[in-house]
Amino acid sequence: MTKKFHRAFGVYGVCIQDDKLLVIHKNGGPYINRYDLPGGSLEEGESLANAMKREFLEETGLAIKIEDNIGVIDFTLPWLWKEFTHVHHIAVYYMVKIVGGEIIVPEQFEGQDSLGAVWVSESDVHINNASPLVLKAFEWIRTKNLDIDAVSYDEWEVLQYCI
């Protein structure tokens, strides 16, 4: 089978309090029914920083300040979507700090894929309930290092929506 990759590029916030990471409940895409980092794609003409602040607010209800650019990672995984067989996800990570707001259940609109945010510890997450973004965030929290080489999650299973 010939692989056809959809390239996804986005910005993602790593927000830590009391050794816990703020994550969202994902309701779409290849990470459906898993924890994911708040963040996402840029809108037309939008800067990385503005996209990070907008996405974080839309998905969590929290206003943030960007404290540091942690780095960039990429990985691939199987995902049957449109004419594509895989996704190649490129993620810019930022360390962020909450400066206002409160955790909300986000307004649902076209493109909104968050059902709300929760705090999780590293022992709460694993490959079956968290996206690679979350797993890599905890790895960075532990080691202060992001892999340079792309990781292929060849056995990735997209979890189906449960009613």
C-alpha cells in the first residue's frame, strides 16, 4: 500500500502546576477519545504566538502568557482521512503560564475539537489514552529534551467515538 501523508502543523502549550499537565479531552481527529495538549493550527496570517494564545483560550477557557519556546517535534501515525493514509504531525511546543480565566466546557463550532480541560499526572497517561503530544510533553518535563528524529507510531489505533 502506498502511504499518503497529511501534514499537520500546530502550536501546543505545556502548562504545569503541582507536577500535573493541563490537557484537553479530544473529540476529533486521530487523537479522538484521548488526552491531548491544548493548541492547534494557525489561521490565515496568524503568528505562532497569537495562534497559541487563541487556541489555548478556545480549548480551555484560560488566558496564557508564553514563557518559552521549548522546541519542535514531529511524528507520523496511520490515520485514514479523506485521501490520506497517515498524518505527519509537526508540533511547536511552548511553555505557558495561566494569567486569567477558568477552565470551561468550550463552545462547540466547526473545527473545535476540545471537550474541556483537566489536569493529569504522568502516571495517569499512556499510549491508549493520550496523544503522542502529551506523551512527549511528559518526556520533556522529565528530561528537558525533545527528540530530533521523527517517531513513527506504526501501530497507532484511532479510537472510535463512543456515545
